[in-house]
Amino acid sequence: MKIQYLKEPSLKEDHVEVHYRQESEEIEVIRDFFSSLYSIMGKKEDGIHKLQPGSIYYLEVVDRRLFAYQEREVYQLEYSLRGFLDCFGTSGFVQIGKSMAVNIYKINKIKASVNMRLSLVMDNGEMLILNRSYKKTFLDALHQIQEVCHENYS
């Protein structure tokens, strides 16, 4: 495996790219290492669990507590919604209501709904409603991701 370290003072943000021909144990170790840098702790009845932000489908504030919803599990987080978005907003999380945020990478389908709202169908089949006052921010975030993806594949 060839490794290069390039110092570029003009970068606005540090980043790492891993190029590989096929999945291997080495690549999995590298992926796990970088994922662990951004893990958070979530509480359930049976204890505290390590979560990867990318595994979270959406967040919801209920009774002043923040809950993270994964495909089948729900965890309480020790963050405010604003605090979580400040830390992980660049990871694809965007607010869709006063007490809710969604991971846009976990959205399967977007459908038009009544009163200029949008329904977001998640990869796990759950449906969330995008409040129309958050629509512009949400669509801007979606557009930003499309631009980044377009740049990477051009």
C-alpha cells in the first residue's frame, strides 16, 4: 500500500482520501479508524453505546431530550439539537422542523405533500415531514451535496 502525506497550506479544511481497488481487511481497518474519530455516545436502557453519526437517520427533541433514530434502534444523546448540528452539520444533518433534523444521506425519496410541505421517505421506510419554514435550508443542503458529488465524478 502506498501512502502519501501532502501539506497544502491553502486548504480550507483538512481531508483524507483513500483509493482502493477492492475491499480488504486493511481498508476496513482504515475505515473503522476514521469512523471512530467521530463516534458519539448514546444511552439506552441497557447502557451506553458508541454510535457513528452516519448511522443516524434522524434526530428528534422530545421532552427537552435529544433522541437519535437509527434503522431499528433509538438512543438518547447528551446534546441539544443545535449543539449536535453545530458539531455534525457538515456530515449531512440538516434541520427540518423546530425539534427535528435529518441525515440527508439516509433519505430514499422526497415527495410533495399538502401545504407546500415535503415528505421525506427514509431508507428504513419511515416518513418525516419537512416543515415549510425549513424548506429553503433543506433544499440548499441537498443542492450543495449534488454539487460536491458532481465535482467528484467529473
